Amino acid sequence: MDWYYYIAGVLILSQVLILLHAYRNYHYALSKYSKTRSKYRPRTVLIVPCKGKDLAFEHNVTSFFNQDYENYLLWFVVAEESDPAHEELCKLKDRLSGGSKAQDVQVLVAGHGQTCSQKIHNLQYCYERLSDDIEVMAFADSDACVRRDWLSHIVHPLRKSKNGAASGYRWFVTRKNNPASLALSAMNAKVAQLLGNSPFNQAWGGSMAIRVDVFRQLGLEEIWPKALSDDLSLSYAVKKARKKVVFVPACLVASYESTDWDKLFEFGRRQFLITRVSNPGTWWFGLLSSLYSVLGLWGGAAATYYAAMSGGKNVFVFAAVPAAFLAGQMWRAVLRQRMISKLLKEDLPKMKVAMAADILLFWVWSILLLVIIISSAFGRTVTWRGIRYKLLGPTKTIVLGPVA
């Protein structure tokens, strides 16, 4: 048997295994998201850092007031009172606190950070004000809308000592169906599909929780003041301590966004550049898997064309490789869109165009994702929420100041 039979067999088998992994995550998500979590109710503070008024800001913030959880505190935190979010949060606090189960609602002003990202500075400011009876810290972003039982689900895995942190993830629901917004939704969906009952899970700061005693055991109170990424540094510390980051499907949250090409590339490069500096192993995995996906499909197609034009034998063997990559990638797109149609049922009418774009144009988004990852291989300076940072290492960040 010629050598290319073996190579083709390995490549096709890899696509079968990747598809089986996607099926496993799909069934994990559907089996977990609808369960009732009512027995574990530790005293929890929900911390929501804010900067500016995101799209659907009031809708998102209202969802934090509406948590069906009797034993929680709700703290919003901004850098300064002049932030547009501060005034709006104070108004929402006055209007919504009376009907909320939150036992304490505060709008805190943290001041400006000097050695870490502004977001981490805000979170650290809240951490330093915890009372001794707080058992769990939960975190959410102001651009996310959560379901009523979100807090119950995000704290549930923390009842087990082997679980270091619990996390959901975001799903971009497009407010405008322009090409850049559709690309953002599709590329983010590819990342979301990797999460499941897996040791490779990463925490996402917009929907995560950790026990206070674990936070201290991991030394995060010393790590965060020198870091840029709250979630990557937390994930690294959790795994270094041989604990698990548990993905909670019910805490996969809708983020209502629209973007343009400039903002898309800025966002994507920033996310992967932070990952490259903070967690190089994860960045290399993303680069190599993305490169493999693109080359497997288009390199296989080129090899098939060359074999056919040169009159080579067994062209069908060459053709089987890009066919397997094409079928595998398309079916994974179908699986992730079927999953989200069940997890975010109320947003299904808004997602139909994005769902079709992901399934039909998955090959375009794969190339675009690879280009963005490659662009993050260069430089160490990023702009995040109007502030420029230079990343010198996982726990060494220089705050360059606001963008002029």
C-alpha cells in the first residue's frame, strides 16, 4: 500500500475524532443546561465591573437584579464617577433594588489601576472589601444578559473541592447582520464549541465563579494586581493547583453586539495576544488547530487537483481527505448551532441569519480566524476599553494610559 494511503487514513481519522469530541460536548451541554440547582446556596457576592454603557446595558444589568437566589450581594464597580455607567447604575439601583432578592446592592468607585488592567483593579477593589461571611465570588460582564437561575448554576460545581472554578461563556447575538458581526458570532461559536466535560476548559471572566478560600489558596490576590487578564490568570492558577475549571452550559450567556471590520480585528487580535502572553500553550493550540483546519481542507483540495491533472492513480484517496474536512467542519457548525438554539431559545429568531452564515460559510470564517491569530503573534501592546497596555509577561503589565 502506498504511503499516501496511510497519511489519508490518519487525516480522515482525526476528523472523525474531532467530530466525536464535538458530539460529546453537544450532549454534555444539553444534559446539563436545564437542570434545577437549588440545594447549594453559599453566601455569594456577584461582582459586575462596568466601563461605559454597552449595547443593551439596562437589559443586561436588570438580569443581575433578577437572580432567583436568596443569599447574594450585588456589587457594580466603575473606575470613576464620571463614567456614564455610574449614573445609570445608580438609577437602576434605586428602581430595581426593592424587587430584587439581592441582600445588598452597591455601586462602587475603584479609582484607576496602575499595575494591572482596569478590570482587574476593579475586581481587586471589591475583593478587598469582602466580609468574612462571603463564601463565593461570582463575576459577570455588563455586556452579558443572564437567565434567572444563572447564579444558582455558576456556584453549583463549587460544592466539590476538586473544582477550582466554574465558568460559562459568551455567545454573540448579532444586533445587525452585517458581515463583520456575522464573522464575530461564527468565530466565537467555534471557540464555545470546545468547552465541555474536558480538562482543557478555560474560564471566561464574563461568567465565572470561585470560592473565596480557593482564590486565596491559589495566590490570586497576589497574581491579579500584576496581570492583564482576569480569566486566563485564574485558569492558569487553577490548573497549576491540579483543580478543574468546570464549564457550566446554563451559564453560556447572550452578548448582544454589532461590529465592523476594524473593531473585529482589534478585538480578535487583543484576545489572542493576551492569550499568547498569559498562556502560550493555549495560543499555540489555537494557532496549530486553526492552521490544521485550513490546510486540511484547502491543501487537500490542492493535492487532489494536482493528482488529477498529473494523471495519478487513486485520485479518490486524495479527494477523500478534503471531503472529510469539509463534512466534519460543516457538521460541527450544525452541531453548535443546534446546541445554541436550545440553550438560548428566546434569542432564536434573532440568531437565524448568523446560524445560516456559520453553517454555510464556515470555511471563510476558518481562514479569517487563522489570519487574526497570526496577527496576534507580533507585538505586545493592546488597547482595551480605551486604555493602552503593554504586556511584558503573564504577571507584568505596564499601563500606558488612555488612548488620545
